[in-house]
Amino acid sequence: MKALVDLFSTDYGLFSIAGIIFMIGMAIWFIRFFLRKVNEAPRSEG
């Protein structure tokens, strides 16, 4: 229980939450980006 209190009430805990949320958001963005590029029709060169 002390770990959860530290996680939500200290500066290093809040920065850890922010970092975790940022990385999860970045992973979601990259997955959507790459899946969209894979399913995109190929461009004609020229």
C-alpha cells in the first residue's frame, strides 16, 4: 500500500506515471501509423 501512496503523492511517482502513460501513448500511435502505412495502396513511381 505504501508503494501506491508513493506513486501518486511524490514527484518521482508522478513522473513515473507520466513516463509510463507517454510510452503507452507513443506505442499506440506507432502501431496505428505502421498499420495504416502497411494497408496503404502503393504509389506509382513516375
